[in-house]
Amino acid sequence: MAKDVEQVTEQGGEYSAKDYTDPPPAPLIDPEELTKWSLYRAAIAEFIATLLFLYITVLTIIGYKRQTDTNIPGNTECDGVGILGIAWAFGGMIFILVYCTAGISGGHINPAVTFGLFLGRKVSLVRALLYIIAQCAGAISGAGLAKGFQKSYYNRYGGGVNLVSDGYNKGTALGAEIIGTFVLVYTVFSATDPKRNARDSHVPVLAPLPIGFAVFMVHLATIPVTGTGINPARSFGPAVIFNEDKAWDDQWIYWVGPFIGAAVAAFYHQYILRAAAIKALGSFRSNA
């Protein structure tokens, strides 16, 4: 998520906005990027991060369901980490993994985040596609690893698959995914805004914290509705490994919703808050 930020000067100990210039947008297609090891190193980092993310979070969900299975003697519905614990697992892992990989790949760990940053011209199409492939492969591998360690529990307790909960229709579920992903991607843009990073030196260090906290808060709100996707790879990996019809029935919601939410967040931050369209129009007029 983080990119190199141009140096800005301080006058009289205070930040001067006029000294800041936005970094150039990423090219749409950059064939030369394919020849650089840094691209493939970043893709490997995204693969491993998403693998670890799915492994920990899927096992947390399965463990919670086992602990609250009243068919097992001694268990009660009040046992286990609860929704709060599951939300902490997702938010905490994102905090950890973004912190670990931000300097290598940007720490996307989510095709919706990558899509949003691509629309915001933060990454090229080549990098975005490679990241999404790596994230989905990592998610499948992470879910597969979870199943390998706890196969009987994995199959018995649904494999961490996302499903629309009873009592909610598909429209409500889609809306929950759109809004939840908007919150996440908007936080990503705000936490990694290069202008803000240039003004406040502490912002890049703290960026993983609000991003992880956004994931945590969205999970609290939407676990009862959709199980919380806001990350197509997170929903796709368990569906592939579990591979039963019910895992695929609502899979489109966990792709369409996050991609719409990411697109709206990118537009809101770049073209309304940062006024990119107005700046581009002003530049066009000055050159005319």
C-alpha cells in the first residue's frame, strides 16, 4: 500500500503544502516491470501473507465452532472466542501482515484492496493482476493447510466458508459487503496517503493499525450477515477447498460487493477528497 514519498520541506518548523507534489500515477501497463525481480518478490510476499492470513483465521473459525458444539459433552454455546474473538483474529492478522509486507509489496493481502489501488493509479495493471493471482493462490493454499491439519473438523464445521446467514436476503448481503469493503479501502487510501505521510512522519509507521482496526470493526458488524468477506480471496480459498454446492451458491456476492465497494472508495478518496479531477482540469487549462 505504501509507496515512496517525495521529500517535502519545512519552513519555520511547519509543513508547507506548496512544497509537496503528488507522486506520478502508476502506468496502466508497464512491460518493463515484468523484467524486475522486485515485482515477483512482491507477489511472493502477497502469496505467503494471504496463506498465513487464511490459515490462522480459518482455524479460528473452526475452533470456535467446535468449542460451541453442544453435541460435544461439556461444551456450551458460551464457550469459545465468540464473534469478538473471530473479529480480532481477522483484524489482528491484517495488522501483523500489513506491517510485515508493506515495505515489500505494499501489504494488500486482498484483491479488493489491489483493485481499489489500481483504480487510484497506485499500481499498474500488470502488478494488480499478478497480486490478485498470488492472493487467490495463497488463500487456497492457506485453507488447504488448515484442512490438512484438522481435516475432520474442517469438513464437520464448514471449512470457514462464507455464507449468507438465514434471515438475510442477497441484496442485504451485497450491501453489507459493499459498505464493509468501502470502509476498509477508504481506510487504506487515508492511511497511506503520500501527502499525509509527507506532513506527518509517524503516519507510515502507524498505517497497519487503522487498516487492521477497520477489518476488526467491519467483522463485528457483518459476521452475523455474511460471515464477512470484504476480501474475495478470503472467500474464494475456503470455497475451493471445501468444494460443496453451498460454498458456491453466494460466491458472486463476495466478489461483486468488495469490488464495487473498493471502486467507490477509490473514487471518493482520489476524486473528491484529493480533488484529482479538478487538479487534472486545472493542469489541462494551464497548458492550453
